[in-house]
Amino acid sequence: MFDFLNKKDRQPPALPEGTVRRRYSIEGQVQGVGFRYRARYAAQGLTDKIALLDTRPRLYSDLYTLGDTDGYFYGALAPSTGFVDLFGIEPYYNGFYLALPLRTAPDRLNTNVEQEKMFGIFQEYQSWVRIMGVPTVGAVNSKVLAGDAGGMIKLAEAFHERKFAWVADTIYDANISRGVRMVLISGPSSSGKTTSAKRLGIQLGVLGLQPVLISLDDYFVDREKTPRDADGDYDYEALEAIDLDLFNDHLCRLMRGESVDIPRYDFITGRRTWHNNPLTLDERSILIVEGIHGLNPRLTPSVPEAQKFRIYISCFTSVAMDNLSRIATTDNRLLRRLTRDYTQRGADAVATLSRWGSVRRGEEKHIFPYQENADVMLNSSLFYEISVLRPYAEKILREVPDTVPEYDEARRMLKFLKNFTPIPPDEIPPTSIIREFIGGSSFKY
């Protein structure tokens, strides 16, 4: 698809007939309001774009047009639509699905869209943010500037709490009806699995069950024993990075009612440690296991299927940049991971960014194929969170020097963050999922 990029004697393909690409650099007026872009967007009824650009503290904004459609984009754009010579349009529910080339195989289309559970949970949250009046970044920024950040935080956190209570009720019913004794929580990196497991445990406790939590991360093999990926880097997303024999031995012993010493993995030293705090299950206990491989059937072959309840959790970002441009869920998760790795795992932005490609490949191979096996799905995103993450992530990203390959990605993320009006973390409750990444949680990790 992009073969011409490596050949100096070839020219980029021309625009499709009948289309024109124009770029406007609009000088801002009072408080960043550009009369020229306001007039264009107002004429087309694009109030979402006006709200976004009005709340960005920038004197200049770059606007793009294709035919008679005006747009504002925060990501990379091809010089012309002629660059995209491989795509497809597939029917999907009451609309259509735009099939684009696979990231790992640009000569093949990604037409695997049979993801009904994920689509359903994303639609639910998207409908909710519309009802709450915050479907776009401009709407969120406007509420922040109006002094309503605290109200947004309370609404988003209350919505999460209702979802955790509903999931706990569902697990309780499954415990009664089919003897569920183990809850497996899976999801990609920085989905908030750990905090979700703890909050779910509290809701199960309200119902009279005794939650016992285990993190799969604590069963990582020592770092030098970790398998390598195709680039020769440690592949922490591989199932073989988990000590499966030890983990399943502990499961069997716990199910028999024995006491088991659970390891603790130190991400700084890359070693397992042990502590004298054994776990034991009784007739009221329900085991909660969280980790990226939770839905992989190879993880728990010794436990009968009827005793398992599977949860898939991810950060399905439902707030859009505007009504035309979505925010990539992977960008939201990357911001979470940058912040957490820097403050809690001793990794700077260069280390996190350099590993992100391997993390993504591991997710596509080891996590996403099993997501539809979940009994329920949870969306861990908070519509206000990128505004909170901005000051943390900006400080970290600015430390990336211009002498490393990760500099371009750091610049892209910094440009992206400029669209958000910062929110201080003061009113975020200590049990919030976002506390797992910025600190200040009342949970122990």
C-alpha cells in the first residue's frame, strides 16, 4: 500500500476525481475565536467543532477540507486521499463498517467485525455521554471552563459504581445457579483491571460473598526467563511469561481448601518475592483473578468451565474529538500507561513508548481473540480522564529527547493533549480507576 514511500522516482497518487484538498491556517481572534472558521462551521451546523476550537488556548488552528466537508484532525493525515487505495465498506447493524488494512499486514483488510458484545458496551456508554451532554471534547472543555468539573467527576464515578454493582449481582446469581467460584478478569494493558477487581470485590462482599483477589502479574517468571518477541525484546504479553505450572498448582490447592502463599512480582527488580500472608478459600469465598490472559482457556485447564465467570474490561473511549473524529482507545490507554509506569514502575517515557508496539502486538495475539468469550464486558473509561491525565503525561513526554525514535510519537501525543482543558485531581475519589494510574488510591496494589 505504501510501497512508493521507499522509491524516490515515484509520485504520490493523485486525488480522486472531483475532490480537492485545501489547508487553512486560521489566525485566532478574541480568546482564540477565529471568525473565519466560525463562519464556515456555523454555516454547516458543526457546533461541535466550534466548541472544540473555542476552548483550545491556541492562536492558530489548522483546518482541512475534502470536497465540501471541513474538518479538524489531531492525528497524521495522508497528503491526499489517493494514498488510501485499499479499503472496504461492510454493512454493520444499522450502519456500515469502514474496513481498513491491518496494522500488521497493510496489504490485507481487517474485516473481522463480529464483536457484538464489545459493540454493545461501546454503544451503551456513547449513548450515556450524549445524554450527559459531554459527547465531544469541546463539550467537556466547556463544562470545565464553566466550573462544573466536580459535577462531571461525580456523574462518571456514579455510573461506574452502578455497573460494578450490576456485575456483582450477575456473578452472585451465577454462583447460586451453576456454582461459580472463580471470576476471571481480562483486558489489554492499562484497562484498569486491578482497580476493577478490587471494586468488584467490594460489591460482592455487600452480597455476602468473600472475595479473594489474585493478580496474574505476580506469577510472571523472573525477567531473564521471560520469552522474547520477534525483535528480541522481552514479551510480557506472551502466556509463557506466566509460570502456568505454579499458578495452576496454587489454584488446585486453593479449591481444595488449603492455605497457599501467593508470590509478589517486583517490576523494578524483575523478580518474584514471597510474603507470609497465605490465602484460603471457604464456602463463601469467590476467587477473583485479574490479568491479560484471563479469558485464555489455556490459563485455567484444571478448573471446570461451570465454575468460571469471565469479564472483559477495556478503556472504550466514548468521548470523541468532535462528531467526525474519534479518539483512539489505544491513545487513552497509552496515556494511562505512561503515567503509571513513570510514577510506579520506574520507567520513563522512552521506555514505555519503545515497548508500546510490542504490547500492541501481544494484545492482538493473546487478548483480543478471546474477548467475545466474556460473560460480561465493562468499560473502564471516564469521560473526564484525559483532562486529568494531561498535566502528568505532558511532563513525562517533554522529557523525551529529539535524538531518539520515540520523539515523534511524544510530539504527536503532546499535540493531542493540547485539545483538553486540564482538570485538577482534587475531587477524584480514592477508589476511582484513574487513581490506579495517577496515584492517591485507597487500594493497595
